[in-house]
Amino acid sequence: MKRIGAVLEKALNALMAFCLAFMSILVFGNVVLRYAFNSGITWSEEMSRFLFIWMSFLGAVGALKDHDHLGVDTLVRKLPTGAKRVVFVISNAIVLYVLYLLLDGSWKMTMSGLESKAPATGLPMAFIYGTGLVVSIGMSLIILYHLYQALFRPGAIEELTRMKESEEEIMTAAPVEHEAAEWAHGRTQGAAGGER
């Protein structure tokens, strides 16, 4: 399972890198052509927009996998383990329902967009609406895996409900780091013969 996850993560990162690189080349190339040669690529702006949409949506999937989405864990961190598990399951069930709505709406839009074409690139608009399908399926799989971990893997709930670098942790860690730096500075001064 971890091997499949690693392969999917590499593929996701490669797709995002491709979108960013191609988008940068198109925009930069179009600027150079416009100012240096008084011409340009007609479909560059539209394609850049499409790539930006894909990159943003794929990034949202990657952020969910790494627990990087914004969240407030002040209350959840104070709950006992059993209550954390209940809150985690309820909140993820709500997210699954929202993803179902996204999947349903994206499917309808994708099917209706098969016939309509983008004006500059000529791509079917389903190419854009399909991002909702990819994101809703990808996020749903990640959430189902997180739910499985929360219910059946001991100790996983602490890791799953913890936000990265919450403000509270930063504030409590700052004085400790400051004291450690002062102590190290004092030892350096003492070793150098003290203050004069």
C-alpha cells in the first residue's frame, strides 16, 4: 500500500511540475514574442489558465495527503482519544459528502462540456471540468484511507488530528528556543573570558 502511495505521490508531483513548467514557458515565451517580435502565441493565455487550474486542483489533493490544509485543532487537541476519533470520523464523513456533491456536479458539467470548445485552444471544456472529477475521486480515496487508519490503527488518531505547526505550538516553542540561545551565548562569552 505504501509503495502504491509513493508512486501516486511521485506522479502527482510530476504532473504539478509539468503544469508549472509548461505554464511558465508559455507565459515567458509569449511576453518575449510580444515585445521583441510584435507577435505572440494566440492560445498561450488560455492554455496557461487551464494549466493553472489543473495545478491548483492537483495541489489540493497533495495538500490533503500531507495534512497541509488549513484547520483549527484547538478544541480537538484537548479531547480524549475516543472523542477525537468520533469528531474525526464525523468531520471526514461531512467532507466525503461534499466531495460526492463535487463529483456529481463535475460529472454533469464534464458531460455537457464535451461538445463545447474553448475559443483559443479548441480543447473541449470537459478538459477543465474534469478537474473536479480527479480531485473528488483523489480526495475521497485519501479520506477513506485516513478513516481506515483512524478506526483500525492504534495511535493513528493523534497523528491524523494534529495540524502542522499550529500557532499555539510556535508560541510555546519560541520562549524555549530563546532561552536555549541565551544559554548558548552565555557559555560562549564565559569560554571567551567573560564580558569586559
